[in-house]
Amino acid sequence: MSVFESVLLGLVQGVTEFLPVSSSGHLAVLEHLWKLPVESRLPLTTMLHGATVLVTIVFFFPQIVRIVTGLWASDSSRRKASWTMVFFIVIATIPAVLVAVLLRHAVEESFANPMHVGLMFLVTGLVLFGTRYTQPKGKGGWFRALLVGVAQAIAALFRGISRSGATISTGLYLGMEREQAFNFSFLLSIPAISGEFLLDVRRVDTTLLKPATVAVGMVVAFVTGLAALYALRRMVVSRKLYLFAFYCWAAGLAVILFVR
């Protein structure tokens, strides 16, 4: 794989992993257009995925530290808040674990062709557009956390369904505050995407990796991913998440009509 392809894949991974437009869908389309066999794309895409895992951890590092140190804080209210958040993340991760163990590979193979990816882009657009009419009510609770986790699991099943779009939108539909929905979506993603990265990295043939090509792609994915995450937070807080629906609809129609 050339440096140009590495840069392009890094750009796609960095931007689409965080913006609610489905990184898996975009990568599926690129893989189809380039006719890339698994053995040639897996090493690089796995390492690029690792770069975006790092972006999430860096971006949310202050919150992660606050949660972890709060588990043993002397202040009982802070300690309770930290344990509650950990509980919510654990319970919301269960659906994704079940999907990874029981269903993921079979469903991914069935829905990886361009027509299905295009249809899932359209579905993502519908989900995002509906957030225009949501009203935050400050609601939380373990059941709402579980439903956000179910949304994450569904996104893992189908290429073209955005993980961030599905989880943030679900939180908004359930009455979460906008920044609360954004934060929980990505804190929840850390165990899921880290686990996925660790599973994939075991399959990587390191002899196929060109250090310079991988390094360039990872730097591009990290920088663009960090910028995308900052941009997405502003869009969510300012009630503009629904605008991504128009891109998803355009992408979905383009894939359905022109990608063969």
C-alpha cells in the first residue's frame, strides 16, 4: 500500500470515526473501489484504528482521570457519581460484547456490499435528522444507559450505521442533556473500540507493515480525528447534529446509484 493510500485512509478513518457518518461504511466503499484484499488492508486499517482509540483517550483523559480517582474519593457524592458512571458504562457495554461474540462476523459479511452500505447511510441520516426535534430533559439512569449501549451494538452490526451518530442520537431521544449524550457516547466507546482493536491486532501480519507508511497514516488519523472530535462536540451542543443527515443521505444515494 502506497503512502498516498495510507494518507487517504488515515484521513477517512480520522474524520469518519468521530463524525456521525460511519467510518466502517466509508472504509467498506473504499475497499470495494480499490479491490483491496483483507490481507493487504487489515494491517494498516488496524493501526489506523489504534490511532483513533488514542484520540478518544487523549480527548477524554481529564474525565477518565476524574472518574477513576473519584472511585476512592473521600467525598461521598463524588465517589457515588464515579461508581455510577462506571456501572452505566459496564452495563451499556454488554450488548456490544454479545454482538462481538455471537453475531458480528456473520452479519458484517452479509451487509458489507455497497448497496447495503448505501441503505445504512440513509438510515443514519434519518436517525440524525430526528435529533432536530429532541428536547433535553436532564434524564439519565441505568436503563437509558443500556439503550445507548444497544444502539452501539446495532451500529457494530451494520456498515453504514454510525456508532457515534447512533449513540448520541439515542441519548438525545431519551432526554439526555446534549453534552451528557456526547460525553457518554465516547466514554462508552473506549472499551468497545479498544477491545475491537486488540482483537484485530492479533490477526495482523507485521511483516506486511511498512513503518513509514503506517506512521504517516496514523499521524493523519490522529490529527484529523482530534479536530473532528472537537468539531462534533460543538455541533452537538449547538443543536446542529441533524445537519450531518444531509451528508449521509447524499453519500447513501451516491453509493447506491454509482458504486458497483
